[in-house]
Amino acid sequence: MGKFERVLALPPERIPEHVAIILDGNGRWAERSHRLRAQGHHAGADNVETITYACMDMGIRYLTVYAFSTENWKRSKDEVSYLMLLLKQYLLKYKKTAIAKKIRVRVIGDLSGLSEDLRELVLDVEEATKDLTAFNLTFAINYGGRDELVRAVRGLVHDGVSEEEITENKISGSLDTAELPDPDLLIRTGGELRISNFLLWQCAYSEFYFTDILWPDFGEPDLENAILDYAGRERRFGGRKK
Ligand code: IPE
Ligand code: IPE
Ligand code: MG
């Protein structure tokens, strides 16, 4: 059977345009194999690349990955610094690949909370890939859905937006995700059944897919299974078929 044959046989409209992933379980993956949590994060970062290319090959247009939440600062100093180092290394290494594969890279989240060098790197990669259109890869870093809404509302108040001008579109357009369609499919690996402050506004009508597989183990066949599951669902958006 050819690669992704089962997914590629689907009618194109059954393939999600935007997949968002809460990549959870790096720590448990490491513990399970008697490695350091840092090694789990390293393996998790490598897997982002694998899953990105798989999404591209399946005809998905947008992938958004939750890499660091506004709550993840509560972890040990060592783990936080390692995660920040990993993000830096990853973006640095990834810039060339993204350009070669024509992937537009974006970062959502509160950049003002990041170190200056990471912030500069983010802006640099975003700028270097801003005209690329083969695929859209977005990293959520220092991201929280509530924090994003607070920043958006502050921006609107700052701009003197009037009561009548407040609409759903206005709010959507003020979020970090203004340029992205809402996720069609939200995947969470690692077995927890919660959203952990990810894309709260944007997930209003997303389909959810939870799996016990730990993120570093979540491979191409697992992504295929998630897409096939999604393809079998009926999305009603509150309406009914006649
Ligand atoms: C997800 O893995 C990665 C981040 C939150 C940065 P975890 O580190 O949360 O892994 P578990 O949940 O402890 O296994
Ligand atoms: C969610 O995972 C955040 C990311 C994947 C970046 P967590 O491991 O931080 O979530 P909780 O604490 O289990 O809700
Ligand atoms: Mg976790």
C-alpha cells in the first residue's frame, strides 16, 4: 500500500484544512524508557518535523503545535531553560528547511515574555518565510487561550474601538491567529482529556481526537488514523440536515 493511501483516497473535502496538536507526553515517554525529561522533549521536537511533512503529504494546509503554554513556566527552572534552548535550536535549524520546502512559519503566544534572542529569532524566521505558501506551520510558544483573549481585548480598548464595532470577526481578527482558519481537528496525545488553555476561542466547532499515545511515539500511521476518524464524522455546526 502506498504511503498515506487510505487518506489520499478520501474526497478532498473530508481532509481537514487545519490540524492543531497538543503534543503531550514527552516527560512520561522519557520516564518510561529511563531517560531524562530533556531527552523526551528532544524526541518530541524531532517528531514535529516528521508529522509536519506527513501533514503536507496528506494535503493538510495548516498545522499548529502547542509547544509551551503560559502555565509551563511553573515547571522547574532546569526544564524551562531546556525547553527554551530546544525551541531556539529548533527554529534556527528549521529556518533553512522551511525555506527549502516553502513552509510559512508563524509563532502565536505572548512574545514579550520570551528572552530577547528567542524573540528575535522568531521574528527573523517569520519574516524569512512570510511569502511562502506550500504549507503553514505555527508554533504556540508562551501561548494561553485566555492570555491571548486578554491581549486582544486590551488592543481593542487601546485602539478606541467602540461598542458597536465589537463583533465576532473583530475579535477573531484581533487574536494571534488572525491569519489562520479555525482548526478543523484538534489532536491531543498523551492520554489527558483536556484542552489546557489551547485555542479556546478558535476550537468552538473543532473536532477533538484524544489518544493515549505519547507524543514522541505518535507516528505517521497514528496521524493517518486520526485523519480517517475525522473524515468519518458529521460536522453540523449547530444545524441539522434537511
Ligand atoms: C509536553 O510534554 C511538552 C510540553 C508541555 C512542553 P510534557 O512535558 O507535558 O510530558 P508529560 O505530560 O509530563 O508526560
Ligand atoms: C499542555 O501540556 C501544554 C503543551 C503541550 C505545551 P501540559 O502537560 O502542560 O498540560 P497539563 O498540565 O497536563 O494540563
Ligand atoms: Mg504534559
